[in-house]
Amino acid sequence: VKTSLTGITPTHIPHIGNYLGAIRPALRLSETYRTAYFIADYHALTTVRDPAALRGHVHDVAATWLACGLDPEKTLFYRQSDVPEVFELSGGRAGVTATGQRERGVAYKDALAKGEAPNAGSFYYPALMAADILLFDTDVVPIGADQKQHVELARDMASRVNHLFGEGTLVVPEPLIGEAPLVPGLDGQKMSKSKGNTIPLFEGGKKLRKLCMSIVTGSETLEEPKPAHGTTVFEIYRQFASEAEVRALEDRLAAGNFGWGHAKAALYELLERSLAPARERFVALRSEPAELDRVLARGAERARQTAQATLARVRARIGVR
Ligand code: TYM
């Protein structure tokens, strides 16, 4: 059986970009793959520096995975910081990683481009992420397109280690980019917490309606026919709608006398309805943080056994004890 692994950084309640780009495709693999899905709390340290907030975000993400259908009996489900083996693999492998590879990392380059003093966290970010992946002998990593480069770095690192220490020392992972590679946000840019353009996955009611109505659209008049493909409203709509609903919206937009306001209202109705069951489960799960911690602790125990087995193999191959 092949292994699918992915992680979410706990900086907020996941938004529909996280859901469509990673969570939903990852959960779809859980029937046919061995799965390991985790909460990358150390990765959050580059932005979250409030311990209580960080713990809260860990619970947000844990409750999200479970509300969306993750079964912790089937999937290794854990918190990154509960698996310290990640740091041994990440640090130990530093001896064979060229710094140039790290300097090309997108997170590091973003920080430089924004004129921020790039902290070592964003420099080591891809190395840590590679260790997350390689430690579990991961074959595929379901992610959005924004994380592709990081997985490619992990691939390069694994290949390099295998070249030096023999094939099979590490499994070479592949990014798995699904049908929603880069979900657009309210302003049409990539949906991203840092851009303030998100639709949080579990928003509902008036707030959700307001968010949907604020999506930026074309300036066609009510009468004019409108394109569907490539527009934010349609691209989000189609991810949740049935084929018949997708065709109906396309047709209405093409026919004219159907305004963007109507399309946005249709999107709101669809999101309200299709996410309602998960939203209810989220609220219930999120109100029991101690139970979430128990689930994660049980997952961590199992995750560490797997991690230790990989490390033992790698240590033997490279000649350390
Ligand atoms: P993070 O927390 O930023 O994002 C979580 C997942 O959501 C995807 N995503 C999107 N997909 C489509 N459209 C969007 N607008 C969108 N925004 C976000 C991301 O691609 C990602 O798959 N570094 C990672 C966490 C991580 C990880 C790992 C992932 C740490 N170690 C090992 C995979 C494997 C991150 O910060 O993702």
C-alpha cells in the first residue's frame, strides 16, 4: 500500500482553499492509501507567537479534520511537535543539503521580497517540511499548488540521500495536486489567510452571505451574458455543486439577465447547505479541546513508532548509531 501524508499549519480555522486544495483530496485517498495527516504546529511559529493562540489553532485544525471525516482509527493523526523524530531527520540531513536549495525556497524568498528580515524559520521551513514527509516513507503528498516547490525539495533531498547511501534509504515522494490547485479568494488572488481574502470553511449565515456577496466580479450589466470559467464565483461554486447544478449556472450566466449578484447568492446558498453538516460537527468537536488532545496523543504514539522505524533504517544506512 502506498502512503499519503499531508499537514496543515495551525494559524487559523482552515478556509475553503485549504479544504479544496488539501483536506478533501487527502480524505478521499484514505480508502485506498495508508494515510498520515498532521498539524504542523512548529511551522506556525514563523507567524504565531502567542502560546494560547497556537494551542487554540491546533484545536481548530484538529476539529476541522475530524469534522470533514478523518477517522483517527484509520489515519495516523497527530501533532508535529509530538513527534520529535522529525527534528533528528531534519537536522541530521542538513549535512547533505546544499544551502542553495534552501535559499531557493518560496517561503524564504517571499520574506526577502517583502523586505522582512527572513528569520531562520522560513529558511529551514522547507527542510522541516521535507522531514515531515520523508519520516513516514510518504509516496504522495496531497497539497495545493503553492506547496509544490516544497515537496519537490523533499524529492531532491531524498534522491540525494539515496544517491549517497543507497536506494531505499528514503522513499522519494511526489506532490499530488488535485482539481482545485489554487482556489481564488474574495479579491480573485490566491485565497490566503495572510491576504485577508478568505472564506473560512465553517462560516455560515449572515457572515457567510456577506463574504460571498463581497467577491470581486466583472462589471458586465445585468443583461449582458457572462463568462463562467475562470471567474472566482464559478470556480468555487463548481467545487461544491453537482454536475447538473454546474451546467445550470453556466447556462444562466451565458444567457444574460442574470447578474453577478444572483450568482453570488447561489454560491452562498450552496455553501450554506453543503457545509452545514461539517459545520455542526466542527462546533461540537471544537467545544471539547481535552478530547481533541486525547485523540492527537493517541495518534502521536502510533506515529512515533512508525517514525522511529524509519529513523532506525536511515541511521543504519548512514552509519550513525
Ligand atoms: P498551509 O497550512 O499553508 O496550507 C494547507 C494546505 O492548503 C493548501 N492551500 C490551498 N490550496 C488551494 N488553494 C488555495 N488558495 C490554498 N491555500 C492553501 C496548501 O497548498 C496546503 O496543502 N507548509 C505547509 C504545511 C506542511 C506540510 C508538511 C504539508 C508542513 N509540513 C508536509 C505537506 C507535507 C503549509 O503551511 O500549508
